[in-house]
Amino acid sequence: METTSRLQTTIANEVSVSGIGYWSGLDVTVKFRPAVSGTGVVFVRSDLDGKPEIPAQIHHRVQSPRRTTLSCNGHKVEMVEHILSALVGLQIDNCIVEVDRVEMPGMDGSSIAFARALQSAGRIEQDQPRKQIVLDTPIRIEEKGAWVEALPTANESFELVYDVDYPDCPAIGKQHTRYRLDRSTYQQQIAPARTFVLKHEAEVLRQQGLGKRVSYRDLLVFDDDGPIDNVLNFEDECGRHKILDMIGDLALTGYDIVGRVHGHKSGHRLNSQLAFAILHQAFDCDSLDNINRYSA
């Protein structure tokens, strides 16, 4: 069910963040610019002729391993989930995200650098209401022991729950993490949570020529004893990062969500399927074309 609650927002000033792409190893700068009401989040490739735009909408998502990628008219932006998470976490609805590479900077594997930059830019209310979807019927998507579900709640909030289960890595093990999203909680409890991989996974990626400029200190790489050459920010940092990712992936609905989302061993692909299913249910649509018409 679609309703409205608060007014839309944008940032007050332009701000930028620079870093290295985890996958490409290239230097990259992201500039966040204010945008008018109704714009949503739009990525702009400043390194390409014509500066093509790629709106952050679910119908532009394409499958990529271990990250969320958007594509529009043959132009892509990759690893956008942490930026989208920071924008949603800080309730910034309209923003131009100008980037000079295909891949967003990895920073420390969390969204804290983006959140701090956006916080420093200031946040202003605009003249149009922000649309929200109130979940009124359960939705569940399952695949090979992993699942994600969206559920109605009795309160008018966005709750996120995640179950981590790594039986073959005792340093991670099982984690159950739960938050009710607001700006303060996001900034302090979710944004600093870093991405993580297992040591053998990192070695495979290196063998593929990826992550050449990334060290163990740049993200969490686990062996059986814990993160290598690194220290956890939180005991349940892995679970918190999965919630960070869910927030970013569900941003592609283009709406605030009222309800509870619970993931169990799920990832970007199941999150995106849930985003589509939420729009499908809210508007009783049977095609992406119809959903696009409502979510523009």
C-alpha cells in the first residue's frame, strides 16, 4: 500500500569522496550534488561523453557477483549498494551522484565515509511529500537454504533483521542482528560495519586479478581465528554489514518502506528480488513496465 509521510529531502551543499575501487584498483571520486524534488537518486558518469545518467531504480539492476550493479542504455555503475545505503540511512531522497569511474570507491568496506560526507553537506526539506510503501501482506523469497522476507509490523517504522550462519568459519559463526532504522542508529551502529570475505575467497579473487590494491587492512578477511591484520568494530559486524547491504539494495524500490525485512543467509540477488516483489505487491503489477511507471 502506497502512502505519504514526511517531506522529501536533498543535501544542502555539494560534497565529494575519493578512494580506490576494490575490483578495478582504480582511483575514483564521487561527487554528491543536490537535486530537485522528485529526482530520486541518479548516478552520472562524468568520465563518459555526454555524462550519461543511470537512475537508481530496480529495473536498471543487472546481475554481478558480490555487488550491486546498475545499467542504463549500455552504461554501468558498480558497487553502488554502500552509497545507496548511506543515502537511505540518512533519509536523503534526491541526489545526483557523479562518478568518474564505473566502480564506486570501496573505502574501508563500509558506508561510513559516504555517511560522514553527506552529513557534513547538510540536509534540507523540499516541497513534495515522500512516498512510502506500507507492507500489509508477508512476502518471502527462498533459494538453497537462504531466504529473505518482508512482513507487516504494528508500528510505523522500517525494521531490519539478519541471520549470519557460517558453520565452516567459527570466527564468524552465527549472528542475529536487528535494528529499527533511523538516522542516528544508521550513522552510529550500521554505517561503520565493513564488508567481509573468507581468506580462501579473497585468494581466489586475487588469482583472478581482482583486488590488487586492497590489503587485509582495507576490509575484513577472515580465517578461522578472526579477521587477518584487522580488528572488529562490533562483535556482530558481519550481521550489521548485511543489514547495511539490505538497506542499499532495497533503496532501488524508490520508496520508504514501513515494515520488517528479515534476511537469512541472503545476499544482493535475493534482496533485489524482494525489492521487485515489494513493488509488485504494492501496485498489483504483473510486469516491470508497470512497476517502472509507478516508481519513477
